[in-house]
Amino acid sequence: MNKESLRKKGIIAFIVLGLVLAVVEANRPGPMVVEGIGTGYNGDLVVSLKVKPKGEGFKIIGVDVNHQDTPPIADPALETLKAELLKNQISELDIVSGATYTSQGFKEATQKALDNLKK
């Protein structure tokens, strides 16, 4: 075999490998969003979880919250709760002092979203 023949075979192998990896990536399930509703201080609190498959389960990679609670009180509490949820990956979170109803609504909505994920 000469160098030109080896070079051509190397290029072909590289192209085939790229095509195989592209097909595998295209068939991998992407992130999905699940929602749950809880009761906050001023009404419904909606939690949207962005999750991606991980092993036999899922990993939470994003959290959005829509609420009607008092922003100066609820927003900092929700940021704390979202950070804890992303870090610990469980809905059993501590209540944030001063924002009890918002915290409870977030936990309720998160658990419902996780339950919807299992359906």
C-alpha cells in the first residue's frame, strides 16, 4: 500500500465515523419540559422543569417559575429554592424564612412536575 491509498482510506474512515456519530446524536432524546402547579401566597405558582435523560432517570437542568406572589419577598426565596433544586435534584427543600407560602407552593409544584415526568 502506498501513502496515497492510506490517506484516502483514512479520510473515508473519518467521514464514516462522523456520519455514525451524527446519526447517534440525532437519535438521542433531547431535554424536555414538565410543569406542575402549586399554591403560593397570592394564587397559583407554576414551576417548569427542563430535564434531560440520565441513566435510568432524569437530571433537572433548568427551572422557571411563574407566580403572583409579592416580588420583593418571593423572588429572592424562589432563586434560593431553584438553586437548591438544581444542586440537590430533589423536591424536598427547606422552607425559606419569610416566604413560607411561596416555598410551600414551589415544593408542591416541583413535586407535581416530577410526578408528571413519571407518567
